Amino acid sequence: MDVSMTMWVLTVLGLCALIGADFFIGRKPHDVSVKEAGIWTGVWIVLAGLFGLGLWFAGETQASGEFFAGYITEKSLSVDNLFVFVLIMAKFAVPSHLQQRVLLVGVVIALVLRTIFIAAGAAIIANFSWVFYIFGAFLIYTAWKLIQEARSDQEDEIPENRVLKMAEKRFGVADRYHGTKLFIKVNGKRVMTPLMVVMLAIGTTDILFALDSIPAIFGLTQDPYIVFTANAFALMGLRQLYFLIGGLLKKLVHLSYGLSVILGFIGVKLVLHALHESGVHVPEISIPFSLAFICLVLIVTTITSLIASKRQAQREAAESVADADGAEKDSIGA
């Protein structure tokens, strides 16, 4: 897709306007209701859909398909990010009315960092086609690792964040929250508030997730414009999605398996593309097939997760009833 500098500037300005509107609407700290989160999640999804359809009606059918495939992939991977966001919020005991501000600024930081990753990835791909082998192998390895983690009984942990540790060591951290203030003075020294710390934690932790999501979307399209816009729309709706499905995350018990299948599929697609670029006659996976496959995996994963969660809840309810009956019989016997 041939994108002029004017189109790039207009797109960036448009996204900045949307982020500014989002910040203005949510400028007053408050507890986000499920209704509010649902409305704004729908708004961001509609905006992404309109953008993709706009590409279609502009005659860029290939770019439109690549955008939707990339957007859905990035959105599904970002849902996995929410698990870590929940852990970070809990670790820093973020007040509920400040969580929306934390997520908004954290997502903006993540978007800036991902833009740098995308620019670097596009430059590498343009000059070294063999990097597709590395990307493909890395995604296949990541898929296998996801399956191993899903099958293990270890509890989720927050990834080590060296950037955050350096910032804490350099500035120091206040002992409590001070509203929406990011820095305060303590004994004449400027220190960060816990709010600033958690914003940095969420924003920079996203770098770890970008290590698999950026190669994944480059496996669907090598167009930097599509990669950037798909990532932007997926990330900007992440804040509302956090409040909408935060309580449902634990029910998506098969999400890691679904994501591993998607990453493995894209990894194979990248390897096939690399072989094709090297002159080897191998079949290449089309964008329509990729889009259909990704949607099918996500639908099946969601259905099986909900069924498994329901059965687990029924088992736990039955066990609690049995324990109560046993305790009652013991008390009567006594």
C-alpha cells in the first residue's frame, strides 16, 4: 500500500485527537461502570471497523484484509496483557477511581514504544528478508512456551522491569498516593508518587508483549502503515476492555492455548513466506484464510473456556455442599 507523508501525518493527528478526546472525557478520576466501559469498548471497535472498511472502499482490499487480521490478532494478544495489568494494579493497590488514569497514560507510553519497535522492524525487514526465518522461529517457540505455561500450576507473576527499577532508584517513591499527582516534594527532594510508578510499570511492561505481537503482525502484513494502525486501534481500546472483562478474565481458561495456536500458525506462515522469498516453491497462506482461521480459533477458545469454567464452578458448588453435609452429620453425631 502506497501511503503518502500527508496520509501518515493525518492518521497520526487523527489518532492523537482520539486519544485527546478519550483523556478529556475521562479527565476526572472516577470508578468506571460496566455500562460506561461497554459503550466505549463498542465505540473503539466501531472506529476500527470503519477504518478497515474505509480502506476497502478506497480500493485497498488487500490492505483492508490485512488490517482486520492484524487488528483481531493484536486485540486477542492484548487481552492476555490484561492478566498482567490486573496483577500490577493489585500489587500497587491502585485505588479504583485512579485505575482509568493509570491505564490511559500506560497505554500511551506503550503505543509510543511500539511505534519505535514497528519502525525498527520495518527497516530490518526491508533490508534483510532472512529475518522472517527468525521471526517465524521465535513465534513458534513462543507458542510452545505459552502451552507449557498454561499447563503448569505456577501462579502468574509480574515480569521483572529494569526500567521501572532504575526510575525508582533515581527518583525515589512516595509512601502513598497523592491524587493524580505524578511527582511531589518530600523534604525538599522531588520523588515519584506510586501513581507514576504504576503508569511506568504498565507502559514499559508492554515491551515484553511487543516482542511477540510485533513479529506476529509482521507475519500478516509487511506494510508499516497497517502494522501501526492495527496496533494503535487495538491498544487504544484496551483501557475500556480492562473494566469490561476484568472480572471475566479468569473464565478464559483456554485463552493461552488459543493464542499459542494463533502464534504458531503465524510463525509457520512467516517461515513459508521466507522460503518463498528465497525461491523455494512452497504454498503461501492467504490473508482471507488467515483472518478466518484466527477468528475460528478465538471463537472456539472462548466457547470451550466458558464451558470449562461453568463445569468447574458446578464441581466447586457440589463439593461445598458435600462438605457442608459432612460437617452437619459430624455435629449431629457429636
